[in-house]
Amino acid sequence: MSKIHVTTKVNGDTVEFLADPRETLLDCLRDRLGLTGSKEGCGTGDCGACSVTLDGTLVCSCLVLGAEVQGREIGTIEGMGGDDTLHPLQRKFIEHAALQCGFCTPGFLVAGKALLEKNPNPTEEEVRYWLAGNLCRCTGYDKIVRAVMDAAAEMRGEAA
Amino acid sequence: MQYHTPASFEEAAALAAGAKGTTRFLAGGTDVLVQLRAGMVIPDDLIDLKRIPGVSDITRTDDGGWRIGVAVSGAQLGAHAELVADWPGVVEGMELVGSTQVQGRATLTGNLCNGSPAADSVPGLVAACASVEITGPDSSRTVAVQDVPQGPGKTCLKPGEVISALILPPRGKNAGDAYLRFIPRTEMDIAVVGCAVSLRLDGDTIKEARVSLGAVAPTVLLVDAASEAITGTTLDDAALDALAAAASAACNPIDDKRGTVAFRTEVAGVLAKRAAKIAYTRAKGA
Ligand code: FES
Ligand code: FES
């Protein structure tokens, strides 16, 4: 089976890889590019642990083929903070203890960031609906929702 | 598995017609990749339609309707204010499919071609009198959406044929549509019953109506008797009761732990009433 040569942008950097036609974008990010922040919880679009942005749209990278992303722009958890700084969402997740095992966390952070870019002032209900495709088996979600609300407030410049 | 990226629908149809083994077309991929992963369907040829010009566009047709590309995602539909103003019921049906992440990829055409009787976007399209343009290896044709599903997982598409666009008719004045579904939780579930109603008013009176039910038969249904029950009425209580009775009478559902036959049949009537009221209110406001 011949591999497909793909050139694409990940977190602003141009990257190249060879993809097996059946390999998902998630597989390619993790195994070809060494970006292991995105996780595979289910591989079938149910858990959101593999969330990335594709040309700015939030998607499950397990439901995208590596071969499909030729010439597109991908955003992953690795691109979220700066070299020495955390994104406000990352900081608030720590402050609110919004993670335990951490497996779901990259997906929640990428999804949360996509939400706040679209809607900087979401209600709790909007946060819960937006994140309905991200599953967490540890926290019970409350701390995650509080962390997202608090990060949103901080990013709007309101004292939390 | 061979991965193809044709530059036109004619090329896609020719590829499919010439393929020997299992073929799948790839648009949003939210069903195809799940089946691939589960080993249920491992295509020999996977034909990605997203490189074809125009597949991600929503455009007004000359007659005032809409042409929706086969790779337009649910998220794109929801973000299109003019389309939402014309066909809120069609868009709200699609927006119930899956999570935010799935909405970023899943398409109306894919939801239709997956052939599920419970597909949330299909009743709205049927009620709206939507149609699809089909490109085949030799010729193309246009088919009404209600004639596409032929049974669970089955469509009217012949080998080599591919849907090249979805067409919504002009909405026109004093009209509205709505879709409602029942699920046992608040999000992220598959319809136990779904119902879409599209209608047009003349003053307070319903001039024309179309009622479609999902998840209560082997295919999505267009229920003429339900449409007739409210046409010529002002959607008074007697008309609503007649609508519910006609909707329930059309049901031929499965019986499973998510809903018994009796439950699905009853709920179809309840949803028909509620969806008709929403469509009526929307038509008044337009
Ligand atoms: S791994 Fe992609 S949604 Fe679970
Ligand atoms: S922190 Fe363990 S799954 Fe969410």
C-alpha cells in the first residue's frame, strides 16, 4: 500500500509526513509528528480527547484522515501556551483542580479555547452544551465548567 | 485502500463506476471513519469529495432557493444567518447531530446517505421539499429527498452515482418550519422519534403543509394524512388532535429499550403537534 505525502501546517509550522491511507489525523499527529498531547479515548468521535482545530473549526482528529489535511491548518494542544507561559484556560484548570488523571484535559482545553474565541461570554449552559462531546471519567465536570467560566471572565478583563 | 481526490463529480462517478470492490465517498467522514475504524466497512476505494470546487459553499439559487454543497458542515449551516432565517427547521435538525466536534465535519448529505431512519436532519429536508442532484457515470438526475432512503442503510443511489448537491426550494412568504425529536437525555443521543413540519399561511389559515416523521419506520416518512389534517385550518385544537392521530397512525416503529412501539407511536403525535405550533408561530413572524 503506497503512502501519501502530506504537507500541512500544525500550530503555524509547516510539517510533512507520509500517511498510510487508513491512518487518521490523530495517528499522524501522535505517531508521525510526535505530538502526543492529543489523546485517543475512543477513536469513534464520542469522547473528544482527540480534539483539534482544522482551519479554525473544532473537530475530532480521530474522524479526519491524515491524507485529508494536505494544505490545511491544524491547531493542537501543543500550540496553546507560550514557551514558558500557560494559556489562561490551562492556568484556571490547574487552579480549579479541573483534572485528575488528565487524559481528557487536552481535548477540553482545545474545545474550551474554540468556545471562547467564538463566544467570550458564555453562560454555564452554553459551556455545558459546547463541551457535551468531551467526556471525563474523573472530575464530574463541575470543576471543568467552573474553570472555563473563570478563564472566560479573566480573558474579558473582569476580576474573577 | 486507495484514497482518491477527484476534481469533479464526473470524475468521482467514473472512479466509483470503475471500482471493483467496496467504494465509499468521503465528505464529513463522521460515519465512514467510524465504520472504517470498527472494521465494519473497509473500502477498497475511498473517494474524497472535498477537493471538488464548490462542495463547501452555500449559495442562493436563481429562483431564491438554496444550493448546499455536499461537504458543508452543520456548523457552517448554523452560522449562515440567511439560511437559518429561511429554513430554521432544517438547520435545527442538522444541529442536533452529534457534538460540537462532530458538527464541525458532519454534513446533511452524509446524514441522508447513511440511511438511518433516525437521521435527525432528514425529516426537516423532507418537510422542506428538498431534493438532491445526483451525478452518475453517464448522466445526472434530480431526486426528492423523501425518495432517497429505501430502508435502514439503503438509498436509491445506483453504483457509480454520487450526490453532487442538495437543493432547498425558495422559502417564500408567510412560511415556517420546525423539527423536534425525543431522546431520553438532553444531548448527544439518537432520536427515538423525530418530527418536522413545514407550512405556509394565508392570513391565519394553513394553505399548505408537509409533515415528516423520523425513527418510527424503516425510512423517514412523509405523512400526507398529517399534512391534510392541518391544511385549511387555523391550527385549532381539533386540527391539532387530527394531526396527532394521523401522525400516530403512520407509525410502524421498532420496539426496543429506548422506546416501545406504543411509546413511539404516542410521542410521534405529541411531537407533531408541538412542531406544527412552532412552525406556525415562525410563519406568523416571517
Ligand atoms: S478519540 Fe476521537 S473522539 Fe474519542
Ligand atoms: S481527568 Fe480523568 S478523564 Fe477527565
